Amino acid sequence: MIELKNISKEFKNKRIFAGVNFTVETGKCVGIIGENGCGKSVLMKLICGFSKPDSGEVIIDGEKLGERRDFIQNCGVIINSPEFIGHYTGFENLMLLASIRKKIGKREVLDVLKKVGLETAVKIKYKNYSLGMKQRLRLAQAIMENPDYLILDEPMNALDTEGIAIADSIIDEYHNLGRTILMTSHNANDIERHCDYVLKVDKLSVHCV
């Protein structure tokens, strides 16, 4: 479960949130919508622990971030186009990330590359990837360790029809497995198709619509 209690946040002397409260129950897929610049990505960063609130509490599974742990655990994240090492292949980039926690190895990395449709690009350097291939690799890194949470900021961005179908399938799979998912999308159909309910970021607040 994800809980935000009385969260306030300023960024570059601009108030983003004031007294925000909401709960996301385990196993729900929740859409986050709002105008450009309203704070959707900031909200996701607060939930992940990548940014700290000025006041209030972010509680994950009963544990407040910033006490025993600074970051959400066992979470796959796409926020603000995570970058990879340009002269490494996609496979090498994922193997490097996998070496941090040592939960998965070569077989799992190859499997996830196949899952996102990059099995034929294993030897291509990341700097030579198209925008759609880069987004597929971001999806791969988000799911490769079988996370309990997915925090996905515009997961369909830059994907072609096939790539969108792959992303749809991945979100459906994790939703059906009872994982907790938060996602944004400029496409209302994406939100309607996947999400159990929707939170709107508006006028310093977050409310259910």
C-alpha cells in the first residue's frame, strides 16, 4: 500500500503540492492525470523517494520513507527518460543494472529483452537505438527484476503500434498478478483501458476523479 499524508512540496520557489493526502491500495492500477507542468512527475518522484517532501509523510507498506529506507523497495520505475550508457549494448546496460542487486542473471536479462521485442538488437549499442527502442529498453529495465510496484511516467511514449501492444500486455500482466501500478499517459484511452481509478493533479492538490 502507498500512503501520502499531508504532503507539501516546493520546487524552485514554486509551490507544487499543499496538504496532499491519498492512498493507493495494493494490487490497483491507478492513473495520474493533469496538465503539463502540474507536478505528475514530481508526485511520482516523491512516491519513489527520488525527491523528498518539504512536509508530510510518504508511507510504503506501513513504513515511512526516510526512516529505515530512503527509497521504495522492489519497484520498477520509468520517470523522465532514464539514460543508459551509450557505448554499451542494451544487454550490457541491463546486465550492469542487474549486477547491483544480483537478483537476476544473463538468462533473465535475455528473456526480458525478448519480452519487449529487442532480442534481435542484443548487439546494437544503445547510442544507435531509435527512440522507440530506447523506450522498450526502459520498459525492460523497469520489469526485469519482477517488481511489486511499477511507477510508469508515459510508458507508451515514442512507441510504435507493436511497442504499444507490448507495453499494454506488460501492464495487463502485472495488474493481473496483483502488482501495484501508477501510470501517466497523454492518451486518455491508455488510462481508461488499464486503470481501476484515476487521480488528478490540479491546483496544488491530488483528488480522485
